[in-house]
Amino acid sequence: MTPEEFRAAGHRLVDWIADYRARVATFPVMTPTEPGDIKKRLPATPPDNPDSFDAIIRDLDEIVMPGLVHWQHPRFFGYFPSNGSLSSVLGDYVSTGLGVLGLAWQSSPALTEVEEVATDWMRDMLGLSRAWSGVIQDTASTSTLIALICARERTTGYALSRGGLQAETQPLIVYTSAHSHSSVGKAALLAGFGRDNIHVVPHDAACAMRPDALREAIEADLRRGAKPCAIVATVGTTTSTALDPIDAIAGVAEPHGLWLHVDGAMAGVAMILPECREMWRGIDRADSLVVNAHKWLGAAFDCSLYYVRDAEHLVRVMSTNPSYLQSAADGRVKNFRDWGLPLGRRFRALKLWFLIREQGVSGLQARIRRDLANAQWLASQVRTAPGWRLLAPVPLQTLCVRHEPAGLDAAALDRHTLAWAERLNRSGAAYLTPALLDGTWVVRVSIGAEPTERSHVEALWTAMRTEAERVEFQR
């Protein structure tokens, strides 16, 4: 493809994306596609000869589009907000078009320095102290893995430079909650801790980690000769956006020198609102933090912000310095290859930089406040509707809802919950995600898609009642 051919195709694709966003509300939110439907319409072998761009666009329209769940739909209430604001999409487009890599500062100085500025902007927007240094990773899963590797190395005095965990005489323990994200357990396994050494701390009625139970677990492990290493606390758990008490947890961690990592992947974005920062009081006592800009903030996926208070420790653990990447600038610059797992990195900062500049802090704050208000409106409707119940507090924009007709036992209620959620999703009117909350099936309503306004939340509530209340129940 020549630059002129690219120009024509690019204009066409920008128009295609703009048209899609303009009419996304006209599509069913969830595709009716069955497993294998898309694959069987695609050739099993690649084309020997070039396809025309017309043919590619035609297949995009006729094969790909019918198989999508529309995350940018105003009635998408599933999983978490993943907004892909169009200004951020353009930043991502520029990054891909430039095709530069950040192997070292010298390989593309602007890539590094724009990332430094963008992560510093976000640090200040979140109300964090200047003791924090940030870097963009791909996802929170990677960020948590890096945090636990750093915790492991601090606890062992850099065992990686000797015999690694195999040379340790005491098992290292990671503490987390049953409500932490599944990536926490996966990261602990990949960092070499072992499943037996991931200890789940009891939680309270609001699904938040109990500091007293954490203290008891640490003391019990010390008595049996284990070595407590790290705590992963969550601000905004996946199922219910529960808030672990960071300040109190830090008070338990500090006397024992435990690494405290805070997972604020989704809810951390709310801290751009000064009125929300009490939710993570004590955050400056943590060692590391992750906030996903590609969720509620609106940056195009993937753009996970990982912050540490001891950048020198991170670099010591992650650094690599092959001769072909050394330059005269080393020692005076940041080489982000030493701040994470991959050697190369994309120019991810552009999509965050574009977003913040185009929206402004006030614009981003207004959208978050809108979503919080819409969540509280829906919560008030659920609380006052006969037969409906909230099963968790609503501190942010996610509700855990259940319709509870009289006379149904626990098993029947679970079946009913899954059935009406499935009917609603299959109808295309909205998209919700059922989840288990302490062994009980609930329906999660996650408000925060960029185009979602009060009218869409009102329509959702009508659809929820229609689907949940319209059938005869099997007792």
C-alpha cells in the first residue's frame, strides 16, 4: 500500500468508524451469533493474491460487524466501562501510523518524555503525592505481576541474583481478598509463590478486606515459620466495587515490611474527583498502584497506569542493558524497558495525552460525576421496588441487583436470576453480566459507557423489570 493508497483507505476507514459511533445505538447490544458462525464464513486459507480494499470493507460490514458486542453502545452495562473515546482512538491511530518503538530513550525520545508527562498529569489528577512515578503497561494483570515480582525481590534481598525462590528456606506469603480480581491469583502463581502460599483474608459484610483478620493471618504465618511478603488490596472490586480500607491495611503492613499493592484498575479513575479520594485514604502509604485509563477514563485499550514509590527498586528488578541499546544518554534519562516486562513498547502515551488534552480535566470529571449520579438514581429505584434488592453497597457506578419473587428457595432464585439476565441480553435491549457474590448469583449493572445518559438507564430499568417479572416461576 502506497502513501496515496493509504490516504484514500484511511479517510474511508475514519468515516466508517465515525458512522459506526454515530449509529451504534441502533444495533442490538449483544450479537445473536452462535459459536463458529464467524469462523465458518471466513476462508480457511489465506489469499494467494491481494484482495481489494473494497472486499475487506465488505467483509468487515457483513461478517465482522454482526459478530460484535457493542461496548460503545449507550445500553452497554456489562463488565466495566471501556470507552475508547474518539480523541484517544486518534492518538492510538497516530501511534500505530508512526510505527516507532521505545526500546530505549534514544530510540524515540518523544515516546519516553510524552509518557513521563502524561503519567505525571494523571498522578496529579488522581491527587497522588509527587513521591509516585508512573509508567504505562498494557493491562492491570501485567501491573500486578510486576508488583508481586518486586515484592518478592524486596522480601528476599534480591534472590533473583542468587538462587531465586528455589534457594529460599521459608515460603513467601501473599495476602488478598476473595473479592480481588482473578489476575491477582494468576500473578502470584506466575511470580512463583505457589497456590498454597496465596492466603485469602476474610471480608466484612460490604465485601471489604478486614484489617483485623489480615493481622491475625500474618501473625499466624510468622508463628509457623513462613515469611509474609505482600498484600494486594482492592479499591473497587470487580463484582461489586467494594473498597478495601487502604489506610488500615497499610497500618498492618508497615510493621512487618510487607509490600502493599493497590488494585484500582477500574475505580481508581474516580479519584480524579476530589470528593471520591476518601475511598482510598492512605494510598500514599502503599508501594505500588494500578489504575486502568482504558476503562472508565476513556483511553483506548490498552493503557494501564502503574505507579511505584520506589522507582529505583523497580528498575533494579526489571533492568536489562544489552550493549546494542546503550547510549550516551543513559544515566540522564528514563529507559522504560527497565520499568516492565517487554523490551519494546508502543507509543501508548499518545492516546492518553490526546484524551486529556481534548477533554480537559473538567470534561473528564463531569462524565464521571454523571455516571455516579445515574448509578445512585438506579439504586434508589431498586431499593423502593417490591421484590427487588441490592446485594451490595453502591459506592461508585456498579450495582449488584437481584429480583426475588416470594416463595423461591436459594437455588431457584439463582436460576431465575441467570434466566432473566440471559433473556435481557439476548433481546439486544441491553447488556448485563451476572456474577457470583459470596456464592449468590446477582446481576451486575456497570454504568459508564461514554454515550450513556439518564434516559438509557431509565430504559434499562424498564427492561429489567419486564424480563424479570413477566414469567411464571418454577418452584
